[in-house]
Amino acid sequence: MSAVPESWAVVLLAIAATYVWRGAGVLFSARIDPDGALFRWVSCVSYAMLAGLCARMIVLPLGGLGETLLLDRLVSIALAFGLFFLWGRRTLPAVALGVGSFVALAAARNVGLFG
């Protein structure tokens, strides 16, 4: 027997489950006060989780990033933050400098420029 009809049933069930929750979100969004205490708390928790994940990627990375030196990652982050605050909180130049400096430091270490 072919598993194609069962596969389509699973896909359609997943689509239905997704749209049920999206529809519920639309219905409840009209009742949520974006300046309320609950919404501010959820926002703070989500920012804290994002900051924790970013910090973990810098301090305890997995995969290929884990093979780079912590010093290279910290220097790149410091340069990116410095540019971010010096240029009026512009994200794109800061990210570009951070990534560019990280790639440059890693490449320089690969060719033996740094010990």
C-alpha cells in the first residue's frame, strides 16, 4: 500500500492545527493591552531569553563556532557594541563590523598571523 494518502492527511492536520492557533491569536489580540503589565512581562521574558541564547552562542558555542577562540568572539562583540553606541544605535553597521572583524580575526589566525 502507498503511504501518500496518510502523508497528505498528516500535512493537512498540521496545517489545520497551525491555523487554529493563529485564528485564536487574532481573536485574543484585540483584548490584549500592549501597555499592560502582563504584556510588558512577556516582552521582558522574551528579551531575556534572546539575550541568554546570544550569550550562550558567544561563551559556549556549538559546532564550527566552538572551534574558534573566545578572544576572537569577544573582540568582535566589543567592536560591534562600540560602533552601535557611537553611531547612534544603528544595527546594520554594527552587525557588519562584528561579522567582518570576526571573519578577519579567524582568517588571520588560520594563516598564522596571530599565535
